[in-house]
Amino acid sequence: MIRHASMPPIWNEVSKDMNGYWFDWRRHAARRAARLREHERRRAEERRTWMDAVVAAATALGLALALLMGLTVEASWGASSYSSIQQTASNGTAAHTADTPPDVQETLLPVDFTDLTMLEERSTSRCSARYGWPVSNPVVEAPFDRPLTPWAPGHRGIDVKARQGDSISAPAAGTISFAGKVGGKDVVSLRHRGGVTSTFEPAVTTLEVGMNVDRGASIGVVDGESDHCSSQCLHWGLKRGAHDYLDPERYVGEYMIVLKE
């Protein structure tokens, strides 16, 4: 029987040392790889954080620039619009004052309010009149009372003292838009520029619908049926559009107010 010679003791020691070194090398390599992955992960997070900060700063800067540009455009547009209005007003005033007597020039507004929007807010002086009175020696017996809604109660105009047969003058140039009965009342309506309509009752006219009239021209007489003005007053309503009722007193000159008994 053949027996293998056993390994010398020194080789056993060398073998143990080599195995231990091999395992230590692999452990160190695994640790280095883990540290490298951790380093790469942190760098990626830093890059993402930096990019998020750059995007946020760019967005804030863009919003600030857009707001600044909007304010600049709005300011320039407002200035140009104001200059255009002033130029139009000066041209219009010059054209009217050339052929208007001095006593009438003092009662003219410097701006042509075609839709009466700014006039309603700013025309508080009784020295300036956009419209004339429909009767001579006007005396207001019942003032305007704006309704809260188009169907709510209120006084959609003013009642001016007048007698049956008195002539009705056009407050401003316009076109006869209606003449007839509405709910048993005799009504005459005059359409002005800017979508504004004057309505009178009780009133009758011989003019035909569609006829143009000048300011101050006679458009009819106080006569007919009315639900609250019979033979002692004339109701004058002023309306812009379909349901925007205006106060006629704000667009005329000086007048006298009395209370109905």
C-alpha cells in the first residue's frame, strides 16, 4: 500500500496565509466599489439639486420680466390713449367753438362721450350739459330712482313739469325709433348716438319712425295717456342699451327741483 507523504508544516502555514490574503483583497475591493457607488450617488443628487435651483431661478426671473413688460406696456398704452383722447377732445372742441356763440361755448363738454360711460361718472357739474331739456323752464317734479334689477321697482327717468299741448324738444340729435302706445301709454322714443335712447310719455308725434332730427327740434307734444304723468308733467327716460337706465338730470344744465304734493 502506497502512502502519500504528508505536506511539510511550512506549506500548511503558507497556504493559510495565501487564503487569508485572498479573502482580504476581495473584501477591500467590495468596500472600494461600495464607496465609489455612494460617491456617484451623492454627485448625482448634487447635480439634480443644482439643476432644480437653476430652473427655479430662471422661472422667477421670467415671471418678473413678464410682469415688468406688462406694466410697461399698460403704462405706455394708457399714456397714448390719454393723448389720443385729449387730441380728439381738442379737435372736437375747436371745431364746435368755431361756429358756436360764446354763451353756448361755456356749456360744452371738452370730450365727446359717445357711450356716456365716462360722462355718467364725471359729469357732476351743472355748468356743462351733454343734453338739452325737452321742455322750456324745466322743473323736476319726481327725480330718478334707479331700480336694483331690470324688473325691480323704481323710477326709470324723471318727471318734468309740463302742460298738455307743450312742445317736446329733442335733447340731442337722433332718430325717431318709436311712436305709439306701450301698455296703454302714448310714447315717443328718440335714438341718440352711442346706443342711448330718450323716451317720453305722454307724448304724440306726427314724425315717422326713422326720421332724423337735430338737437332742439320739436319731436312732438305732451298729450295722450300715461300711468303717472297725465296733464301736469312729462316723463323723460334715458336708457343705454337694453337695461342700463341713466339719470337724465346728470346730463343737462341747471334746473329747479320741486316736490309733488
